Amino acid sequence: MRLTIFWERMADHFGAGYADSFARDHVMAELGGRTVQQALAEGWDAKDVWRGVCTAVDVPEGKR
């Protein structure tokens, strides 16, 4: 998954204004105790990060 697609999905689910804040501030067990920003900076694949977000916040199946 390209990062542009990842960020589009984040904005679609959380809203453009909140997606960045969520990515910076929300620590998730699904990402090994990291935030989205930390996981991406450490080289995690965007698709794996998106899967973690989907699991953590119960993104509806149609948006996964």
C-alpha cells in the first residue's frame, strides 16, 4: 500500500483534521506499543500499519 493511499484511508475514517492527531498521539498494542507515526518512521509497511489501525479502532469491513 502506498503512503498516499494509507493517509487517504486515515482521513476518510477519522476526518482530515483528526487523522494526523490520531497518528501522532494514539499508542496501539497492535503496533507493538507504537503510534502510527512511530511505526511508519521505523519502516513498518503502510499496509501492516493500516491493518493495526483497523483492528484497534474497529474500522468497518468495507473501509479496510
